[in-house]
Amino acid sequence: MRLPETKILTWNGVKAWRAAVRQTGRRLVLTNGCFDILHRGHVDYLARARQLGDAMLLAVNSDASIRALKGPERPLNPEHDRLFVLAGLESVDAVVVFDSLRADGIIALAEPDFYAKGGDISLATLPPEERQALDACGAQIIFLPFLDGFSTTTTINKARQPRPA
């Protein structure tokens, strides 16, 4: 078993890691997201995404990009902690942080064979920049269903509710 810190890549390290995956003939799955509070829905989604290929790179939004996407109170967990926890999952072969609102940069860098997204996204709502990057590298886009009842927002709202005495 690899230690989580050995799975955390720098932006510059992605290219070499990807080359090693390609050299061994393995097919790469890329997915991305905030993963602010890890919950069952995340673990289910990541395990299903990993089954699409032979290795999985998880691109994680930076703290700054999460604030821009979700507001000043997020993230609850800083990026280095989120990366470490996610790297500890068996389904995740490597993690990297990205600092933009869209994933087109990491898509172009990693050149995945498969790109997995959750069921809240469709081809119609996939950002055009991401679609162009995916088309350029020939990635197959796959949308995976969410596990009902699990989301970070739901988890946060439950935690904020007063408990009965």
C-alpha cells in the first residue's frame, strides 16, 4: 500500500506520471472536483470512476477556486488536507490541485483516456473549454450517477442543525 503523500503530484509532476502510465499501456481516468467534506457519495463516485480505466488521476480544486465557485465560507477543509485524505483512497492513484474554475488546463496536461463527471453535468452543461480539451486529446466522456441523498451541502446543513436534547 502506498502512503497518501506519495500520491500527491505537483502540476509539473503530472506530465511524467502520465508518461509512466502511458508507457505501461494503462488507460487513464481523470475526474475533478472540490471534495470539501469527503462523504459516501464521493467514495462511491470515485470507486465507480476508477473502474473505467487502469489508473485514476483526481484533480482537486484549490481553496481559491472553491471560494470563487461556492462563496467565502468554503472550503471547510484546506486543499492540502483534502489532497491527503483523497490520496488515502484505494481508488485514487494520484491527486493534483488545480487553481482555475474550469478543468481544461489539467485535461490538456493529463491527456486522459476517460473523463468522468457526476450526474449533475451533461454534455450540454459541460463547459466548452473542457469539451474542447477533451476532444483534442480524444478522451471518452462518461457521466456517472450520484448516490441519492449524499452531498457536501447536505452534510454541512445536517451539521448545522441543532441536535435534539
